[in-house]
Amino acid sequence: MNRVSPLVVACVAATWVVWGSTYLAIKFALISFPPFFQMGTRFLAAGGILLLWTRLRDHLLPTRTQWRNACVVGALMLGGMGCVAYSEQTVASGLVVAFIAVTPATIALMNLFFGIRPSKLEVAGMIVGLAGVLFLVRGAGFSASPAGLVAVAAGNVSWALGSVLSQRKFVLADGAVGFASEMLCGGLFLMLVSSLAGERFHWPPQPLALWAWVYLVFFGSLIAFSAYMVLLARTRPALAASYSFVNPIIGMLLGVTLGSEVVTSHEWWAVTVIVCGVILLILGKRQ
């Protein structure tokens, strides 16, 4: 039996626990930081810190082709994060993270275009997960905000497409240099969207919003996002996507207890169905 390296264990823990908490942090940061501006500044700060660290340590920079790849993948994946932040203006953070749990199913569907066919168990997981999402969006949280629903759905598709292309077509530079370039390019793209949308930053930011933004930079981006990219590069896709069945539970519990969000029994049941679908999907990938 192959041993799992401590690095992989740490990365899995970061994507499971830290990422589950970032959705509530995004909600808190929205008090002063509008969605695309919040995500753009967050990733520019994290990417700048990470690139400076790698430059001082290894004297490495991405090639021109790797910068191009970072622009494509960063715009898709981090642009998807901007859509998620936008949706949280009108939808509870716990419900948003529950919807995002179907990302592995979206990735599996997109991999069909690269000749990767899902197993029967994976297909069953996708069907169950889709049923859970349909059940979820019929609840009070999403039915009250069609714009929020469209935004989170677009974010899910964009993130999944970026994840697939980062493995198949637009490979990033190795290690932290690649993660840094992706965050910088994605951050610039989000700032462009913010400018076009006419967003306004509220200065000075409220203390809760500022601390939430700092948490997103260091824990959500430098730690959890980098951990996810490590898992994509070094492990099976099933393990990299395993955060999807833990994040909804953590996100919803934090939203209810710390964010004073209201989640109905209908929505809890929908999340249960989604998590069951994700578990089936991941078990199918292991086979």
C-alpha cells in the first residue's frame, strides 16, 4: 500500500477545512469590498507575495507560453470565483458552497471532450448530484435571487473548465511560480471586470470586512488555493476534488452559527443528496 506524503495530507486538510470557511469570509468582506474588486485585490496580493517569495528563493519566472497559459486558466478559474462572490450578495454563503459541490460532476462532463469516459458509478454520482442541485435551487434561497443563481452556476462552469484546461491544454509553470502567475493574471482580469462593472470600494473598510479580506489572502489564496493546485498536479483528480463533499457541511454550519444565515430543512435535504452524489462520483473515480 502506497503511503500518502505529508504534503498531500496537508493540502487535503487545507482544501477541506480552510476552503469551507472562505465562503463566509467572502460574505463578511462584501460589507466594504464589492465582489470582483474583492476577488481581484485578494489574488493580486496573494500572487504578488508568492511570486516575490519564489523569485527570491529560486530566481525563477514563467516563460512567455506559461504566462499565456496563466492568463487563460486564471481568467477562467478566478473569474469563476468572482461570480461566486457576486452571488453571495443575495444568496446565503452556505447555499452557494452547497451548489459549488457539483463541480467534480462538471469536471467529469468536460473531460468527455478529452476522451475520458466516466465509470457507471461516476455517472450515478453525477445524476444524484444533479438531482440534489435541482432540489436545492427550488428552495427559498435561490428562488428569491435568479441573478445569484445564474452567477453561481456560471462560476461553477468557469472554475471547472479552468481546472480541466490547466491539466490538458494550458499547463502552468511548475510549483509555486505557476500558482503565483495564475493568481496575478486572474487578479488583473477581475480588476478589469470590476472597472467595467463600475464597482466602488468603500474606504475606510469596516474592521470585520478588512480582517475577512486578509483571511482570504493568506488562508484562502496562499494556503488553500495553492494546496488545490498541488493536488491537481500531484494526485488523482478524485482526491483533488474531495473537498467538494466536505465544504458544503462546513460552509453551511459556519453560515448558520456565525453568519446568522437561515437554511431550511428542504435545503439541508438537498445538500445531503448533493454530498451523496459527490461521494459516489469520487468512489467511481477511484475505481
